[in-house]
Amino acid sequence: MHLMIDGYGANRIQMESENFVRNFLNEFPPKVDLHKLMEPKVLRYVGEKPDDWGISGFVIIAESHISVHTFPERSYVNIDVFSCMDFAPEKILKEIRTFFDLKQVDSWFVERGIVYPHHQEKMTDIVKLERQDFAGPASISIGNGKRKVTASK
């Protein structure tokens, strides 16, 4: 699962702070049932254009990672939450909106794992097909796509 967030109207002073971003990356994962594996890495970035500077940070979680990029001159932040496990996007959006005091949020949610889905019943069908001893190719419908399963004796 991949949740991409563009946040607008954030507090500029907070967005300039490496400590603020670090605190978010430390405090946020347990609030949304994700599990931090390392201390966050946070850096200040200064680009060629004056309004391109900001703070970037990421944290590796057991489920994958979370990244943050702030643009204080624009009061803008983008955040990615990527996980190999299911999570509640609404809960994550609420926590992020509150933490960054965002006035407007645009978000996109992409379910990952079409070939190896996270849903138990779909995964069971795939495993059964892969373990069958059959001569030719088989096809199984998964989500919006198809996965061809071929087995050899």
C-alpha cells in the first residue's frame, strides 16, 4: 500500500525545523500501528532556486518506509507512507493533517501487491495453483490484472 500526500498551508516555522521532521518520523509510526526499525535520517536541502530549500527525512519501518519533504517557502509538504501490510489511510491522513496543521490535503492511494496480494483469500488461490501438479499454464484473475502460473514436472 502506498499513500502519497501533498499538504498545503503548513506552519512555516515547523517546516524549517529538522527537529520537527525528526519528531514526526519518531512519533508517527506507532500512532498508526507501524513499527520503526531505525532512527530517522533528516537532512536540510538547499537547491539552486531560493524557494526549493527544505527538510527531507525518512524512516525505515518493518513494513517499508515513510518519507517527508518540506518546502517552507511554499508552506508545502509531501509525505509518502509505503507499506507491504494493509493500513488505514484515513487514520494516517488524520494524524498527518493534525501533526503538520495542514489547511488542505491532496492524497493518492495505490494498493500494491497485485501479483502477491495482501488479502488472504487471493493469496491462498495463488499458492494452491502454484502447488498443483499440472502440465500446462494456468491463469488466475487477481485484482485488475492476470497472473500466469506455469508449473513443470
